[in-house]
Amino acid sequence: MKAKKLLTLAAVAVLSLGLVACGSNKDTGSQSSSSDKTIVVGATPNPQAQILNEVVKPLLEKEGYKLDVKVFNDYVLPNKGLTEKSLDANYYQHIPYLDEYNAKNKTDIAYTVKVHLEPMGVYSESLKKVSDAKEGARVAVPNDATNESRALKLLARQGLIKVADKDLLTKNDITENPKKIEVKELSAEQLPTALKDVDLAVINSNYALQAKLNPTKDAIAIESTDSPYANILAVNKENKDSEKIKALSKALTSPEVKKYIEEKFNGAIIASF
């Protein structure tokens, strides 16, 4: 009888473990399925997060996806979020910036689609034209490699300086500076605030828009529309062909997004698809 009782208890234990295992697998599958339907995207506030929340989110909901937009106010953390797998994608940077970031950090972040161009502009609270800058004028530019290059090239096209013939530039690559301007290298998000303390500031459109500056109305000089600096959807290379990234890429380059960009921003940003 004792042996029989032990066998019965053992059978109950095995059955219980089997039920627990089945329940556990079921929960894991449910969580995995839920995770596959949630897309976490890092973005700077305006216009990227705005486009994602106001246009892309409803489009993805129709496809059964939940879009979770994480807002960042710098250019480094969204890429770290990708490599650390806390983000599925990010939307804030252009290809030259991503290439430079990958080379510098030995990462392999990829991209799927080009979404829009934010023409970089030159702003001033005291000058009407770039050529009005006086000797020793203070000029603020972004301090990251690609955007500083972009800013210096824009100032060169305006005739304020001349620069070396190379892709990546810093203020040390200014070859002619007839007005002896003083170049201040600041983080991109600080430039609108610094505008009151300098004669000129070259500001990325996303931060200009955030500071209530309209690039097409308030900038005294602006990049041409053939600029190569279109904003992209960046992703981890291994997830590039996943279903949810395909759905996100499709939504970001939809007719609805193009119409929204055209009507909402009046040329301050331009669709790249």
C-alpha cells in the first residue's frame, strides 16, 4: 500500500509539473505575440514624434500594431537604445550622421526608408543677411561631426568663409575667414537657446521648429532642397526585414504622411519619398 501511495503521489506531481509547463509556454507565447505587435520607436520631438503620433500611430493601429514613441532631446541616446535593444527603431537622423556614428562606435545600425528632409537654416536676432555679419561675429554651429560639416558648408555657400574640400569638417578646416568670425561648437539642442547670445546660429530644423522658428520664414539662409541629409528610419540590421519594421516603414512613407508634411509644415520640411 505504501508503494502504491508513493506512485500515486509521483504521478500527481508529474501531472502538476506538466500543467505548469503548459501554462508557462502559453503565457510566454502570449507575451511574445504581444511584443511582436508593439513597436517602440525613439524620436526627437518635432517633427518626428509629431508625425509618428499624429499620423503613423493610427495607420499602424489599423494593421493591429501598437506604436510606442519614446521622445529624446539628444542625438546619441536613440542609437544607444537600438544597440541595447530597448528600441525597435529610431527616427531622427540622416545617413551621413548614421555612417559616422557606426564608424565611431563600431556598430552596424541599418536603415529602411528615407522619410523627410529638414533643411538646415541660419538664424539671427540682429542680422537680416549672412553677409551683414561684422568682423569678429560669433557664429554657433552643431558640434557633432556631420551636422557641423553641414553648417560650415552652408556658411561657405553664403560667402562668409571658405572650407577644405572634404566630407567631414570642423572649425579647424576653415581655410579662409576674412571677417575673423568666432565659431562656437554647441550641442544641436542648445542652439535655439544660444541664439540670443550670438550673431548667427546654424540650427537643425527639428530644434528650430521646437523653438517656434519656421525655417522657411525665419531663417536668413537655408539649405537647398537637393541636400543629401534626408531623415531615415534606423533599425538593428537583424530586424530590418521583420514584419513590424516593414509595417512601420510602409506607414512612414504613406500618402497620409506625405500629405501631412505638405499641409502641416508648409515647406519647412520636405517629404523624401
